[in-house]
Amino acid sequence: MLRAGIVGLPNVGKSTLFNALVANAQASAANFPFCTIEPNVGSVEVPDKRLDALSELSSSKTLIPTRIEFVDIAGLVKGASQGEGLGNQFLANIREVDAIVHVVRCFEDDDVVHVSGSIAPLRDAEIINLELGLADLSQIEKRRNRLKKQVRVNDEAKIEDEALAQIQTVLESGGSARNVRLNDEAIYLIKALGLLTMKPVIYATNVSESHLEGGNQYCEEISKLAKSEGAEVVRVSAQVESELIDLGEVEQLDYLQSLGVKEGGLKSLIGATYRLLGLRTYFTTGEKETRAWTIKAGMNAPQAAGVIHTDFERGFIRAQTIHYQKLLEAGSLVEARNKGWLRSEGKDYLVEEGDVMEFLFNV
């Protein structure tokens, strides 16, 4: 399951946002630093109206969406990389996620104290980024020390050390590991380190209700930062998200439209995460179930089949496929086959967003 870690300084609205996103997960949210010590974890369904349409077409008994897991990680502070504020424990939690949702406070509220005493989103973001970079530097230095003897006799150790040396140079100049271009072998060799600045980042600018539609100067500052880093940025309001919880779907839509926005924070974050990680969705459908599957862009048919079960990839013969819109137009798989719209694809076929797949395999 895809995992996204929600990080930021204390009291930026992380736990409030987490509670709203996962609705049923009772993460603690209170107005004092380190309210969250152990990470709270909750998974949510990825909203996808295509599933409903396919399920209705196939008269499916079960509908199974993909899911994303959010991890609410305790607030980081300056010095976290040296253990300040239980920093080492918190940083270890971040190493286990696929992407980082970096919540930045972009609202003013005298009733919610700021750990640094003032609202300055760029400063706050830089504190977190610096601590992640310092933690990575510490990891790299330890690893390179262990590699010193191996590089003379082991080619893989040499490749790893050279890659880490490149990253170290960039980190020391204030950059991030994700901005270093490495080949696939080097990426594979350093993967076990779980470098924090290697992880893709989504900046979530947390604003008040009145700034959800147009943002404010703080949002603009973070947007410029995100663009310079090749990161994603979404505008959310933890306040609004917490109010949406008790509303029905129609009421939620009406409320969001009254604020001038089309979707809530969950859809925005999921969309940004999928774009950032280069993810795609394909479907399987039938009377038993209609199900969504998440794959990486560029996966071929056997690899996509392997997401369902490794036997499907190992014994792959061919795939029957049709885009979901074309299937809806046909009205059924039988009619799609009669029209010649259902294609037979081999091992080299690259699965596209919205494909409906049926795999033939033999093991």
C-alpha cells in the first residue's frame, strides 16, 4: 500500500488534517508541541468514480478501490537530526514512507501558538528541510566509513560510494538527494539507507477557510519554493476538512463550491501524490468484483499483472484490454468483443491510465 508521511513543525495543523483525511482515525490534536509522539496511521480509499461506473456495468457484488495510508508523524523542531524533540525517533518513522506531505502553516491565529513565535512559512519549511538533510548527511558519513575497505575490491561498493559522495556534496550545499541524477544501479544500491531527502515531497499549505480559493502571500512563497525543488504543492484547510467530516457527499460538494473550490484536501493530496510518484490506475471487472489497481507509469502488461499476483507475471500469456470509457460506450465486455474493441496485447504492451484488463496466464 502507498504510504505518505505527514510532517511539519509542531502546531501547523498536521494532526487536525490527518484526523479529517482518515475521518475514523482518532489522532490526537491539541495546542501544544509534541502532542503526537507515536505516529498515527490510517488508510483511506482513493476516490474514483470510474469504479462505480464499471461496477454498475458488470453488476459486481463487490467494489474494491485502491487505498493510500497516511502516517501522522510528530512535529519536528530545529535540532531534530541531533535528537532534539525526540527527533531521531520521528525521523526513523519518515524513512518508512513513499512520499512526504510537508504541512506548512499559512494561516494566522492568535489562539494557536507557533513554536517559533511568528508565522513565516519559508523559514518553517527550511527548518524541516535542513533537519532532513542533516540526518541524511549523518547516515551517508556512517555508511561511507563502512565502505572504505570494500571499495578497493568490490565494484558495487565503489558504485555506492561514488553515488553517496555525489549526494553528500549536494546536501552540504543545501540541496536534496532527490535532485542528484543517478543511474538505476546506484539508486538500487543506496535504497536501503532510506535517505529522507530522496523522498518526493508535496507541500501542503494549510490556510484558513477564507484563503482556500485564492491562497495568500504565504502560499505564493511556498509555491515558488516547490517549483524550485521540483516538488508538488496543494492548498488545504485543516479547518475546512474537519468540518466536511459530518457532511454527506452532496453537502460536502455544496460547501466546497461555496468556498470556490471543486474538491477537498484528500482528493488534492492523492492527485498530487500520484503525479509526483508517476502512478497509474487500471481496473479489473466482473460479476464477482470490480477493482482498481495502482501501478507505476511505464509498467508493461506482465508487470501490471504481477501487482495482482506474482504467478500472473511469471506465467503471463497475454492480456485482454480496453479503455474504461470505450467499455462503458460498448455497454458490456461481450458487446465490446463483438465490436472488435477488446484488444489482445502481449508482453511489451505498456498499460495506460484507465485500462480495463483481463490476464491470461499459465503456471
